[in-house]
Amino acid sequence: MGLGADEALILEPTELAIVHAHKGTLWYEVELKGQAAHGSNPQHGLSAVRAMVEVIGDIEREAERAREQRDHPLLGPPTVNIGVIRGGSSINIVPDRCVIEVDRRTVPGEDHRDILDRIRVGLMRLQSLKKIAGYEVKKLHEGLPSPRLQTRGSCSGSSAPAVRTAFRRRQKGPVGSAMQGRFRRPAAKSPYSGPAASAKRTRRTNISRSPAFRKVQNSCTNSSATLRTK
């Protein structure tokens, strides 16, 4: 049970831009398992931290290939960020564990499962070379990319007069925001627009006074879009 809607206008802080496409989000964790040894005899151990350096290189190279092959006309290229890294327990011990958390932003046409499979192939290679004792790849969060909206809804599609007016008044194009990855499925009928990004700019810019916004609001109010309980 939960609320659902045919169409939606999401007041995300987009600085009044009409957002009609967004990147996908793939957050995942890679854990490497090594073998501890005394720091005076590192040859007796397997450093998970040293092996992770190679893994990070593989991840960066995979993302670079994707950037060269998939530069989306609206969203730009895919991106990757290694946001978290943890490893080791003491300066004089060969680290037997290292973990990274990766933020991979995808564009339409990329398959999240393929991305993780390519990472696993590289990890299998490291294990076969006896550089690590084991590994684990865990998906933390996923939001699929959404291409430009092409719907027929009265207040969502690019063919709607109200949205065309809003585009003419305030179009900056698609954005990559924190909100975009919070949806488990692409919001295929939900362009969104909202106030300025900062509190100071929000105070200076009252979206409810914008003629473009009022026209979108009136169109949605008078449309047949309904809110229903599922």
C-alpha cells in the first residue's frame, strides 16, 4: 500500500531549471581480503591495500572507456567517484582487509549488471595471481538513468504547452543532483523543477511568483491527472 500518481512535479532545488532527464546511480562496495603478516616481513603476507590500488585503477579505466563511448547529448558522460576507503589496522601489520565505496553515475544504454561483472572479472584475475585471498562486491544502492521525457501527459511531456512555456522561460537542461538516484525506477512521467540551490538564493527567488511556474501549476490542476491509493 502507498500513494501513487499519474504525473508529478517535484520541487527539487534545480535553480528553476526544468529537469527532463537524469543520470542513473550505482553505488557499490568492493572488499578485498588479504593475509596479515608482520610489517618487518611483508613478503609473508598479502596486502589488501596494495591490491586495492590496482582495483581502483581498473575502475577508473572502465569509467574512462565509458566516457569515451557514451557521451550522452543531454546528460554528458558517465562519471565515477571513489568516495570511501578503509583498510589496515596498524602501521606495522600487512593489511588483510581493504574496502572501498564507489559512486558510479550512468547514462541511458549502460547496464549496471555489466559494470559490476567487469569489476568481478578483474578481481578474479587478482585472486588467480595470488595477490588477494578473496573478494566481495556488494551493490549498495541503484537508481536507473532516465532519458529525455517523451510522454503525452498534460503536464509532464515535452509536447505539453505548459511545459514548453516553462522550458522557454527557464531551461538550463538536465542536472545531476543528489535527488536523482533516490528513485528505484526512472520517473518516466515526472519532470521536476524547484527553487534555487542555496537558502540565500531561495529567499531572493520566489518560485510561486514565476509566470512559467503558475502556468504549469494551473495546467496540472485542470488536467485529468489523479492521485490514488495503491
